[in-house]
Amino acid sequence: MNQIAPSELIINSRGAVYHLNLRPEELADIIITVGDPDRVAEVSKHFDHLEGKYNHREFNTHTGTLGNKRISVVSTGIGPDNIDIVLNELDALKNIDFETRTIKSQLTKLTIIRIGTSGSLQSDIPVDSFVASTHGLGLDNLLNFYRHTNNDEENHLLREFVAHTQLNSSTTHPYIASAGTSVLKHFVDGFHQGITVTAPGFYGPQGRVLRLGLSNPDLVDRFTGFRYGNHRITNFEMETSAIYGLGRLLGHHCLSLNAIVANRVRKEFSKDGAAAVEQLIVKTLSILSTI
């Protein structure tokens, strides 16, 4: 089997993958990702036992146990480019032999759950509520750098989305990926469900106007008005489609959970977003402990 060159998989002097600064034995098979490095401790404070803390740049990791579950919580920073680093390195830690630099014959499937914040695109999904994303629809182009295919439902959704929004290749080439159904089925009660759009930025790509005009000023309204069967766009943020797309290609079970801190239709913002995130963390850990 071909060896992976040192320039392609960078392993540091302590035998850890470069960006995450983790050795294979330091990562659990159940992983919670958060954008904010400070949010890692907000999750791990609920662990029964904290095994280790690791950090490099914006990537903080705490590994510990909750009941009989071993869990790692990892900060990703913001955006699909960071997710490209995190998902590939999480997979490498489990599925590449660091001694021989070869791919292992037996795939280890990870459970990866994102706990993040997001903006609602529907008036009936209020601030401080929770969304579990059935699909991640990417405007960021990341997955287009990898070989990927869609099932029939995803292809239909994507075609209808492009036709409805009138997005063209000069702006983006959208892609779509589904949640891991084996995980999503546990996050129904207390959660809105729908399509999450992942944007490559916070201002213009999400329809915010400060001093710059937009090339597609009606885009947010078109997101809100999109329907295909029982599907609608519930929210948007900056990581979900990349997690779902890469996670599926790599063979992992992924889910994105969002605390809604803004409602873009009602023009409202949460009065206590930190409290909403804390409630989502507690709810997520409670569900994880039982499955």
C-alpha cells in the first residue's frame, strides 16, 4: 500500500497530527464540534471525568467521559475552510496508521455532532429555539474539490434550489449533503428540522448590508420562500454542509445542531444567546448519554 508523504499528512514531533495537535489515542469515537474555542470548556464541564486537554492555534480539544461514553469536544473555528482541516484530521487520526503512513484496512466510523449558533430564515422558528439539520446545502464550493455524488432526492433538491434562487456559476456552484440518519433520528423532540444553508461568509453571503451593496439582494427572501415537498430552508450558518459532505465521503455519522440566536425574517436577536447554547449543550449530552 502506498505511503502518505510527510508533506501531505503532517505529524509533529510528539506524534500528533499538525493542526489539531492530537495523537490517535487522544481522540474518542464520539466527537462534538464547536466553533468557539472557549465553548469547548462549556461542554467538557459536564463530563464526569476529563482525560486530557490539547490545543494548537484555534483548535482546542478536551477528551473525557460522560457515563459510559468517551467523548471528545473539538473547536473548529469559523468556516468551511477550517472544517476541511478538522474533518480530514479527525478521520486521519482513526483511519491512517501514523507509524506506516498507510490507510488502515478496517474503517472506524466516527459520530460527529456540531453544536453551534445560527440564524433562522423562517418566522415560525424563533430565537432561542433549536434546529437539527436534515441537509447541509453549501454555497462555499468546498465539496466541489472532492469527488462526490448525490442520491436522487438530493439531486432534485439541488436543481429546485438553483432554479428558485437563480444562483449561477459566477457566484457559486451549490452542493448538498444529508445528515447521518442514524444520529438525526434521536434529535426530534424539541428540535425544528430542515435544510441548513452554509455560507462562505457572515455579511454579504448571508445578505447583510453594511457599506457594500449585494450582487443578489433578494437572496435571503428566496431562501425563506424555497419549498420542495416537505423540505424548506430553516436556517443558515458557516459549517454544516462541509461537515455533512466530508463526513459522508469519509464514512462517518454527522449531525449539525443549532441554537437560533437571530431571526432574519423578524429582525430579532437573542437577548441571551449563551443561555440558549448552554441549554442545547445539556440537551445534546443528555441524548448522547442514552444512545
